[in-house]
Amino acid sequence: MCGIIAYSGGRIAESILIDGLKRLEYRGYDSAGLAVARRKKMTVVRAVGKVSDLEKKLARRKLAGHYGMAHTRWATHGRPSEQNAHPHGDCQGKISIVHNGIIENYQDLKEELIAQKHVFTSQTDSEVVAHLVEEYFDGDLETAVLKTVQRLQGTFGLAVMHADIDRQIVMVKRGSPIIIGIGENEYFAASDAMALLPYTEKIISLNDDEMAVLNAGGYYIKNLNNELLEREIEICAGRDYLADKKGYEHFMLKEIFEQPEAIENAFRGRLVEAEGVSKLGGLEPVLERLKNMKKLIIVSCGTSYYAGLLGRYIFENLTALHVEVEVASEFRYRKLKMNEDTVVLALSQSGETADTIAAIREAKRKGALILGVVNVVGSAIAQITAAGVYNHAGPEFGVASTKIYTSQLVILTLIALLIGRYQDVSYNEGSEVIQAIKKLPKQVEKILADMEHVRALAQAYAPFEDFLFIGRLFNYPTAMEGALKLKEISYIHAEGYAAGEMKHGPISLIDENFPTVAIVSQDCTFDKMLSNIQEIKARNGRVLSVASQGCGRVRDVCDDVIWVPETLPLLQPILNIVPLQLFAYFIARERGCDIDKPRNLAKSVTVE
Ligand code: AGP
């Protein structure tokens, strides 16, 4: 969602800010803007649309200032417009602020400030911050910001600057990430380390209720009681992953092709073949509690939620646990029974998803042990959880999650195996799972090598406006994830259903204009899936099947088939989703969609 980049140093700020905004584009946004100060004058330029639209506006004026801030906005309060884009300012045009998060009490504050004769120019919650700072400012920006944040309820990652205070930028964090970058006599700040990596690997991630003050001659960090803090500088080893498509047309395609490596990274060093078990260093501190747990609740959103649904089936197969899966945005309002025997496992690529954070905070309050499977190292969820496992899949830039999904499924299998081996899973069963996991990267490579077949099918199916995706057992969550991939990037209506549910409603939609994607595996549901496909064919529905190689009879009943290699039923979804990712990708491409940045979507959903 929204992104922040700020700079203070000897270079011209404008080009660094624009470059930073481009690196934040993958998060999703609908307007952008920047503010640069020079010789006590603040210049603010904002534009609706892409960063390139902002650049066009900037081409008409050269900004020579050495400190400034910029923002990409994903609209929450007020539609995408130039007035609502950040940075926002005070009445005198001296102060600029950019804000990520939501100011929950902004209405009350706005009324109070209007009564004090402040003039608002936007419909955003964020603008109150600029006017509050103005209200409290008497020559000392730091104190004004400290007083301001004491008035704010909600979440914020904030940057504030004043035209009269050369090269000073004040950053504050509560619930929305702020990373400080330390260069040679120059300082950066951003909401995402990706924006800083071309300039410096030396970073400090602010904790909640911390403030960083960047100045011409240095920086310091304080808490909100105005006490100086000693913070160690971390080295952010992500430079290899700088946003580069490496010759692929889109990040999504690159990330689909990175899956063999991402899967391998998920299990590398985590398999103990001699004992038929997995070894997860991140869970060792809580292993005793895990052995004694009675109930597991998986919480997540979107694609991570579908990984969670599959996680339930995987845990049911390998452990004796009672497993529930909840959409994170519902979890916190439910009256779920939880105590110290309960483990709540959060799945999240970004580690920033606001709903998932709210859910695990609620579970923590109830005494559950909180674990995380997170891709972004040091992210909010990684910090809140007691223990967890990193995906180590490298950054995912495409809004549509691909490699993290398959990586999550591998890690869920490893966690289930770890616990299952303390329960009923035998050495032989454990070894069988391990051997099958080791084969996955090569099997995914084989599917990817058949890309042209999927591309040709996508061209044939691209004109349809509605799709049904069906599967049973392990292939049921796969059907939902396949449908999500198609709808989010191609804007085609697609529904994922348990195949058995089809005759309870959706079958009424079937005709020659409503194709079905059926996911079929050689497991106990095979014959029932064939019956469902025949029911669709009997109603003139076109059927494309994703089938594993042992399912030869599928050929006789479907219009088209994509074959995938066979593995254990509980791992089959890792293979089955890959052609569906490609299918969605090529349909979206055929329809000319903005694949990496689909409309209205954001990569990190940081509002509830
Ligand atoms: C995936 O394709 C989506 N864009 C989205 O559903 C995503 O999976 C969801 O927002 C959860 O994100 P997270 O894994 O970063 O928590």
C-alpha cells in the first residue's frame, strides 16, 4: 500500500526521491507526490496516477533542494486526487508531512483545528498531522512532532519536515514500518528497505513509538518520552534482489519461474533424513510447548489464507491435532476458545498485513502461543510472534503472490512433519514425505518447461468472462487459489468451489460460455471428480483439467488437459498451482492488463 521515502544529505533530493518511489511502486498506489525544501521555501508536487505522471509534472520545474520526502498513496479516506495525494502541508506552506497508516481520531482533531482557524485542503485523515505540527511548532520541529503524536490514535509511519530547518526530517513509527538508511554524511528513511538498498545497506528499523531525527550532520533516535536510544545498525543483505526483472516481461512471471529455487530454499538445511523428520531452528525455543499443544489455529489473508486451508489438510494428515483456519479479518471479532494449549500460526508474505497483525495480537491477549511463517525478515509479524520460520524466498514484487504460496506449503509440511513425528508418523512415513519434498524443485521445472502449452490454452480461454474452478480434498484450496490468481490480475470473474458443492448451486451457471477448470489428482477423490466433470460436459460446459500423470482417463472427458508430474497427495497442490499461475498470467497478458500492479490492489495491505 502507501510508501514513504525521505532524504537528507548533500545530493539533489529529487532524483533520489523519484527513484525511491519507483522501487515502492510494486506495493500498489493510485497517486504520488513529493516535497523538497530549499532556502526556506517548500515546493510540493503531486499527481494522480503513476510515478511517471509525477515525473512529467516535475519535468517542467527543477527542484534543487537537498532534503525532501515523497509518497505513494493508496486511497483510504478520500478518492485518489491531487488534493488527497501526499505530502500534506500546513496553512503557511512551511511544513510537509507524509503518512502511512490511519489516524482513527482524525475527525475530532480536524474539527478542533478548524475551530482554531486551520484551513484543510484534502479529505484525508493524514492532513490533521500537518496542522497539529503547525499548531505546536515554535521553532523546534522535534518537540512539535512529539506533542503531535501524543494526540494521535491509530497507526502511523510519519515523516515531517519544515522549510526553515535545513535538512532536518523527523520520522515516527507506530504500527507502520519506518526504516532509516545510513549513508556517508547522508540519511534516508523509507517504509520499505527496498527503496534504500541502492544507496545503503546500513539500516535501523524503528520500533513502535520511536522517533528518528535526520539532520545535516547526523541522526539520532529517541523514544516518545524524549529519551535518546542506542540502536545498533543492521546490514540489510537484500541487494541481490533489487527490483530487476532479469529479462522477464513481468515480476510475476519471474517469480513463477523462481519457484524451484524458492521451494528448495524453504527446505534447505531443514530435513533430517536419517530420522525422517524436519528441523526448524526458529521453532526450537518453543518445541516443548509445540509437543504439548492441543489445538492449532492458522490465521492469514488472501493467498496466504488458501495456503492455510491446505495447511489444515496437511496437519490433519501428519498430526493428531485439532486444526482450524480463519480469515484474519474475521478472527479478531470471533469468540474463539484459546488458552496456553493453543498455537496460533500466522502466515504472511509481507509480515505487514494489518488484519493478520490484529488477529495475532488478539490471540496473544488470550494466552495462545503465536508463531509465524513470514517471508520479510524483521517485519512486524516476525517481531510480534514468539517463534517462527522464514520462507527465505527473496522478495516478491508481483502483487499476485506465487512463489511465496508454494514456499508456504513446503514450510507447513515441514512443521506438520516435525510435530507428527512426536505423534503417529512413523520413520518410513516421514522419510517418504522427505523424499517427495526433495523431488519438488525438479518437478516444478518440468511444469515450467511446458509453458508454451499453457500459453496456447490461455489464448483460447482469454475471451471468456466467467470461470469456475473446482477440486476436491487437497485440490479444493487449489481451486480457490487458482480462481484468485485469475480474478486479481485479469479482472475475469472466477469462483473456486469444492467440486462436490457444484450441484448445490453453481451448476446452474454452466453453459458453453462458462468454462470450468477442474483440478484432478490420483487420490481417493478421482472417480468423483470424473463424475463432476461429466455433469459439466452434459450441460455444454467447456472443461480444462489440470491433472497428474496417473489420471489418464481425464483425457476422455475433458476438452483440454495440462499434465503435471505426480507426487504424494498432500504435496500435489504445490505442483498443481503452477500451471494455474501461468494460465492466469497469460490470460491477463492476452487482455493487456497491468499484471504486476493490478487495479485497486496493493502488495502489502496495511489497513484493516
Ligand atoms: C495474493 O495474490 C494477494 N495479492 C493477496 O491476497 C495476499 O496474499 C494477501 O494480501 C496476504 O498478504 P500477506 O501474505 O503479505 O499477509
